[in-house]
Amino acid sequence: MNLLRDLPGARAGEVIETLVAAPGVRIERIVSLGQASLPGFWYDQEEAEWVLLLQGAAQLRFADETEARLLGPGDHLHIAPHRRHRVEWTDPRQPTVWLAVFHR
Amino acid sequence: MNLLRDLPGARAGEVIETLVAAPGVRIERIVSLGQASLPGFWYDQEEAEWVLLLQGAAQLRFADETEARLLGPGDHLHIAPHRRHRVEWTDPRQPTVWLAVFHR
């Protein structure tokens, strides 16, 4: 089982795979290819989320910050519950692979 | 914050950093450089563990399997509570970076 090999095609939309689902935690792999959050859309989540970019490139923006953060492989951040954020950009030329750990 | 840049020196011993600690989950980065579990030692953990190898190479052995599994970047596996396992080998020539998510 490898998170970086034989990636699913994501041209038509992000592909989300749940790797672990347990009472207090859910681990997902998300493959993006050029997708971004819709204009004006902000994630506003009940759960905390720790996110790690494994491959590719993305820009993530927090509503309480003026500029998006550019993320590359190895970059990670923790998103507190209800901290509004959006994906401004993912690289359209190569798959971007995210690991997301949602928890309480 | 990047998990793959400016790695700590691990020649003298594995370096464990806790990235997230919450009631039901703990996320750690572990940097190894040639370490292995002591002869005859087996991990026997109360918690479940999901482990992802981010960089480098390692061999992980389960007590209920005859051969060690060779892990490279992107390889992941889930270790049930009390499933005994050990690290047979990590690459002595380059740092091996693990991500471990412990949960209930």
C-alpha cells in the first residue's frame, strides 16, 4: 500500500480515500489536480485537521490571514475547528497529494 | 514548518517530535539513521498506530509474519493494538523519516 504510486486520475475532481476511520480520528489521502475551492467558499469544520502535503504544490488561505500559504512536499499545518480556510490553488500540471488527519 | 527539511541528526539515536497531541490522537515524526529495535525486543502497544514512511528506507517485522516488510517513501500500514512488531533495519546511509499516528 503506497500513497504516492498509481495515483488515481483527478482531472475531473479531487479523489478522497479514507485510510483510517476510528472513533476519534479519520485519516484521508486527497489527490488534487488543479482544483481550488469555489469562489467565496470557506471550509468551516467541526473537527480539528492536521494536514501534510506529500507531493505537488498548493496554496491554502486562512480567512484571518491576508495572504495564501504556498505549500510544498513536507509542509504541514494544524487547522483548529472553525478556523475558516480555503484552497486557493493546486498545481494543474502534476497531482498534489495531501494527507489529512481529522480529530476532535 | 516542513517535515523533510533541516532534519535533526539522528546518528546517536532516533529523534521523535510530537506534532499533534489531542485526547484521542498523537502524531509524531520520527527520524532514524541506522537504528533498529534491540534483538528480541517487540513493540506491544496499547494504542493503534498508523505509520507512513516519508523518506528513506526501513524494514518492519510483525511477530505473526515470517518476513520483514521493506518500506519506502509512501508506504503505509496500520498496526492494531498489541500486534507485536519491531524495526529490523533502517537505512544507515540516509535519514529515514516516519510519520506515526497513534489513536484509540
